Amino acid sequence: MNGNELMRKLRKYAKAHGLDLAFEAHRGKGSHGTLYLGDHRTTLKDRKKEISPGLLNSMLKDLGVDPKDI
């Protein structure tokens, strides 16, 4: 899964759970940015590159999302 796919799935998740989803590209270095889901946040790397399973699980944990829900 790449960053754009994750964003698309998180948009559906946020809408279903009544949460706000925002991505701020300027709040990161280089191709990184900050992804906000409700009160939680995580760093999202280049949205065009693949996200490894370990990093994906860590990001979902930061956001308070169960990987089964995505």
C-alpha cells in the first residue's frame, strides 16, 4: 500500500466514525508530512512510495486505528 491508498482508506474510516482527517505537507521535511486523524497524528512519508507493513502498523497505532478496520 502506498501513501495515497492509505489516505483514501483513512478518509472512508474518518467519515464513517465522524472524525476529521487532514494532511499538512509543510509540517514535515522533504517528502514527509503530518497526517491528523481526530486528536491523533503521525508522519506520512512520500505518498507515492510503498509503505512497509511494519511502518503501516506503527502509523495506524499512532492514529488509534485497528489495522483490521482499514
